[in-house]
Amino acid sequence: MQGVFLDSATVDQHDLDLDALKASLPDWSIRAATSAGEVRGAIQNADIVISNKVTLDREALHSANTLKLICVAATGTNNVDLAVAAEHGITVCNVRGYATTSVVEHVFSLILALSRHLHDYRTAVNEGKWRDAESFCLLDYPVRELAGLTLGIIGYGELGSAVATMGKAFGMSILIAQRPGGANQTGRTPMQQLLSQSDIISLHCPLTDTTHNLIDHSEFAFMKRDALLINTARGGIVNETALREALQSGQIAGAAIDVLSEEPPRHGNPLLDESIANLIVTPHMAWASINARQSLINELTENIRAFLDGKPRNVVLA
């Protein structure tokens, strides 16, 4: 059997152990990257394909006559046409829960960096303001403790619930949003109420038709002027122009973003503006601790082994 990993460089930078994965099949093609024009040729003789971000659409799947299993090297499967895979009897598996600790730690590193003005104070020290200060310390930027603040969480799956647990450890009160477009649920807070009552809002919902531009001009209008917004989910959930305007006008106090609507942002982005002082942008790496990436490889290996044993796991349905 032949396996093809279409975009290994999105996971492995020659710092992971791939031995068990390579041993799962007698023949592997480990490709660092595969362009859209190369996909059909790369998978046409494959039995098993691993893809993180490479699109496996109708055209590609129709040409893959021997393909039996697609392993998505992620939780989200929007890069695979699941309906066509089902038509062809191709099993699709994903990986779940592999990056929870990494994402939660990143979320709180962003929250702490904003709430304690770490960048502002570092800049002040580098500019000599501490050296020239009359007092022993600088108090130029107000610092808030997390204890006693309200953390609003939109998206309460694996990651959202883990962020809530960490928030409670910091002494925060937790609000959980009603599912966008869903029925009322006990213990959940209507979106408008959550936006208006939360000191910090963290996004953990998938990007769907319902959640696209979920946070837009009208949503920012409900938020506190000292509120912080954290997005480690998907870029399209937040209207990026609206966020820039909310930050520049002082409608909210700050934001930290790990995701953009286009990645990489080859055509620019409203948030890639150095003049927005109260914004942190990181390059979609909340998930990417070496521990999480190795766990991802290990889980991909287990998905392949389980499929070969006739007991597929983490199967995604169309």
C-alpha cells in the first residue's frame, strides 16, 4: 500500500519523530508541500493520503482510483469534499484534542500580555523611560488582575471548555455563549448579554455560514470599552475591518489574534497595521507546540493502524 503526506512541512520542521508513521505502510511519499496543480498526480496511485491544508476536492478525488483513507492532519475537515469521499467509499478521519494544552496556554499568554501591557512596558524600558523615571517603577499603563473579571467564551467544545477551566483557576467568572443559530441551552448566555457583560471574550467556534463575521460592527457596539477580544479560532469569525475600527476608536481596549481570513496574508490585511498599538497578531501558531505536533503525528499513525485493522477511528461523516 502507498501513503502520501501532501504537506508535511505544515506540521514537521525536521523536529519530530516520524518513524512510527513511516512504519505504518510499506511505501510512503512524504511531500513538504503540494500545490493545487500537483494534487491529482500526487494522489492518483495512493491508498492513504494525509493532508493538513491541501484541498481534496471533487476533481482530485474522482481521479484517485485506489484511495481508501484520507487522514486530515487537523480537527477541521473543510479542505476535504466529504460528500464526494463518501460517494467513492473513502473513509475520512481527523485528529482531535491534540493541541488543547498548547492553545489554552497561548490564549492566556495573549490575555496576560494585553492585560498587563507587556509590550508597552518593554517598549518603555527600551526607550529609557524607566532609566529617566523619578520613581522606582513605571505606572504608565494600568494593569488589571484576571481574578474577578468575567471571561466570555464563544464555542464550548474541547478548547472552549479547557479555556474555561483555566479561567476559573485564575479566579475568573465564566459566561458561555448560546450556540450561534442554535436552540437555547441551559447554562448558556445569549450572545448580546455575553458581549455586554464580559471583560474578556475568547472565540473557539468553527467557521461556518452561521459564524462568518459573527463579531461585526454591531457586536463591538455591545462590548465594554475596556474589553479584550481573543481569537485563536478562525479569521473569518471576526470582521477584520470592524475590529480595526473598534480598536482605533477605543470602542474596545485591545485584541489578540492568531488567525486571519487569508493565511498567509499575501494580499495584506486590515489588522497588519503597526499603528494599531493595542493589537497582538501571531501567525496561527497557538496550536503548534512541539508536544502538540508530535501528538498529531502519533494520532495520525494510530488512525492509519486502526483503519488497516478494520476498526477505523475518528471517522468524519459527510
